Amino acid sequence: MAKWPTSCTRAIQALSASRLRTVWYLLRSTGVFRAASARAAATQGQADKAKEALQQAVQEYRKVFVNYPRGAQVPTALYKEALALEELKQVKLAQARLQYLVDNFPQSQEAPLARERLKSLGE
């Protein structure tokens, strides 16, 4: 088991004695807050990259529909675009894409999936 730095041990003892100012000082001196801030920044950076990737995916799926409106891959692109939009918290637009898929490609493999998704989004 890893041994805690002395200042962390002192901080825990001070916390149990309700000496919050001492706890703050001791933890700050260990760099605990700097490490937590770095982790938070990294996590936020990853979230931003994921959001950018989803937005890029939406654009690419949209290109399939715009360039080949009756192409064989359009139902798949519409369905995947709707899922990406849902992840981006654009639920109304996702519902519109799913409804378009159901209305215009009712025989596609994605149509039943779109119907189910529409039901779950409508709840």
C-alpha cells in the first residue's frame, strides 16, 4: 500500500479536528489541487474533442444525404446523424431526421430502429 505524504496525513488529522484552514493549507501545499485541476482540464479537453468529432460526423452524414438523396446509404446516414444529434443534445432535430427516415425509407433496415428511437425520445 502506498504511503501518504506527511502533509496529507496532517491534513486528515486537522480535518478530524475541524481545523479547516489548516486542512486547506496542507492540501494546497501538496499540489493535490493542481493535480485535480489538471485532470479536470484534461477531461474537459477530451469532452470538447468528442463534441467536435460528433459535429464533424453530423456534417459528414448530412453530405451523404445532400449528395445522394436516394442513395442506398442514406437511411444509415440519417439514422447515425440522428444518434449524433441526440448526443449533442439537439433532440428536436434528431427527431426530425428519424421521422424523415421513417416517412421516406419505410422499407430500410434502419426504419424499425428509427421508430423505436422516436418512441423513446417522445417519452
